[in-house]
Amino acid sequence: MLSKVTARMEELLADWATRTTRKQHVTATALHAALLAEDFAVGQTTVRSWLAEYKRQRMEVFVPLQHYAGQMAEVDFFEVVADIAGVRQKAWMLVIRLMHSGRDFVWLYEHADQVSLLDGHVRAFEHFDGVPARLVYDNLKAAVRKILFCGRELQPRFAAMAAHYVFEPSFARPYTGHDKGGVESRGRGVRLQHLVPIPAAPTLREAALALLARVDAQVRKLPDDGSPSKMMKFESKEQPLLVPVLRGPFDPRKLETVPADASARVRLAGARYSVPTSWARCDVEARVGVEEVELRCRGERIVSPRQKKGGDFTNYRHYLPELRRKPQAVRQVMPALLEQFGAPFDRLWRLLVDTHGPMDAARIFARVLGAMLEHGESAVRDSVSAALDQDRMDLLLLLPRRADKRAPPVAVPEGLAGHVVEQPCASQYDALLGGGSHERH
């Protein structure tokens, strides 16, 4: 009877194999109920014992591994929380752990994207002053384009970074966190040891620097048993065996070409950025970094702070050529203009409105913006400050004086100094060419 029950239980497990998941798996209670429904007289304890032995025999047996100096590091992202500039936000902690010495590199990012992954490697290899021979990853999309039967098809930028630093990228089996259990455990440890209470900092970069300093201080501590610290083990045994970085740092930024629209804006990674109006309707070369976005076009280059997805960064200094001749547009964007230009232009605008009214004030302010194109923002700022300090509102005082563009005097021989050269007229040229009423000679 038991053999028949055993055979039926194996059949049921084989039949249910495609209808279960890791979280919705077969339990002894469910298996026992299925057997009772088929009129098998078997106790639940018997089913539970059989199922436990069935699973035990199919469990993976782990091989004790050795981690040799300079040979391997494990890499992973971990979701964390930080208070940045008074606002609690989600962040991603990248951990790169050298498995022989146990020294870690950690950094905080707003995104767990490819730019952050590549940037973290550049920082880590500089921090370690070398590169391990092999690095182990999950099958994250930032590194792996496709999982193949016999390996991985890598993302081009990730493959370029691995070739630049000459290391072997290895990948854990899908859904097997224990393939890189060292970094998994260390990530949880860093989160509990160094991110509780929740860290606060003015910027995420400052929070990352403080976290890295705390993690490094920890590996310098001597154990209670008197054995060498992790830092001592790293410096004496592992660091000398790391591959030196001979080609300079890899550029982790994402490179792409995007069109500037009719409003002189480009869209990158779900955010919009303004560009000079002369770039409108042109293709713009973009380099997207962790903290900044560099844009190039028509021989010019600008750098803007990277925005979150859905963000909009508009620098109205890019629009001065248009604003100088569009007073109503000046009036429409005045709050943003005053926020970007600051003092003393905020005071000037209030005085212009009080004196002339909003419409005429916008016309005058448009001329002030035009003066910035001709003389520079700094010179106009100084002139406006001087005019306001003297309670002068006439525009001539507000704007810098034009430089005298007359040609400097030319030194001539003393004998020619008294001669005056008259400016010729067109009729004289006609006479020389034989035209008009003049006689030919």
C-alpha cells in the first residue's frame, strides 16, 4: 500500500511542477488532501515525512569555496533610504566586495541603472587602486542583454568597461542568491550597521562619502582576538595582486544623440533640458552621467545637473536672444528669471513695475536682458547695482557704456601729416571708367 501511495505522490508532484512557484509551492497538507480525495488511506504524518525526505534528496549540496587574493569580487545593488536636504527618498547602494580580504566599496545612487553601475566600478577600482581578476553579478539588465544557454550576451557599454579594465565578468544562476552570498550578506550588514538611523546629508554625494568613510573605518579595526584587520590583510596580501589600472579611468557616461525641438529643449532619460536657442532643431550629442548631463552642438558645450525622471531643467540664460525681443515672454517667465538671476534684478523688476506698470516694465527688462548678450551678465549686474544705489532709473545708466570702436590714429611720415585725404564718391569712379558726362583724356 505504501509503495502505491509513494508512486502516486511522485506523480502528483510531477504533475504540479509546472503549476507551482517558489512562493506558491507544494505543502504536505495540500498533498495529503489530494490523496484523501482519491481514497488513499494514509496519515498526514506519513506524507509530511515522505515529502521532507523527497525534498532533502533533491536539495543542492554546496562545495566549500576558497577565495584567493586578487581573484574575485562580488557586486550588487541594495535599496536603501536616506534623508537628503530634509527630504526622505529612496536610493540605491552599490556594494563591491573583495572576497579574499573582505574590503568593500560602497556608494549611493539615485538610480540602479547602467550609468550608476559603470560609475561605481570606476570609483571602486580607483579606491582599491587595482582591479580583481573576476567580478560576479546578478543578471541585471544594466550588464546582461540576454541570458543564453551557454553564457550571457552583454550590454555593449558594460562589455566595453570590462575590456577596458581587463577583468572577467561572471554571472550567478537566475534566482540563486547564494551564488554570491558574500555580497548579499555584506549588503544587509552595511544597511543595518551604517544606515541606521537613516543618514541625513545635504546631497546624496555627501551621504555616499560619509558612508564610505564609515565602512573603511570599520575594516581598519583590529579584531578582539588580535588577528590582523581586514585593511591590513588587503594591503599586505590582496592589493599587490590586483591588476593595475594602466589606461586611465573608463568614461561611464551614456552616449547618445538626441534632437533639440523648436523650444530648444532635449529629452534625456525621461527628463527635459534646455539648450542654447541656436541649437533648436539640431542634433545634440549628449553624455549622461550620474550627477551631470553634458551636451554638445555646433562647437559649443554646456553642462546641466541631471534631473530625475519627469524633471524639467530650463536655464533661461539660453533664451536671452529670444527674450530680448519678446517682452511679453519676459513677463510670462519673470518668476523663473528672477530666481535664476537673483539680486539685484529682483529689486529692479519691482521698481520698474511700480514706476511703469507690468507691460512697460517687461519692455525695459527685455532691453536689460539684451544688454547681457552684448556686455555680459557680470557687467550688467554691476551697472544695475550702481543705478539702484543712486536711485537712478534711466536706462542709459542701467546699461554698460559701449566701448569706443573708432579706429586708433595711424602714424604717418611728417611730410604727409598736413595732407587731407578726401573720401571718394561714386561719380569719380564713373569718370575714371569713362562713364557719365566727363571727357576722356
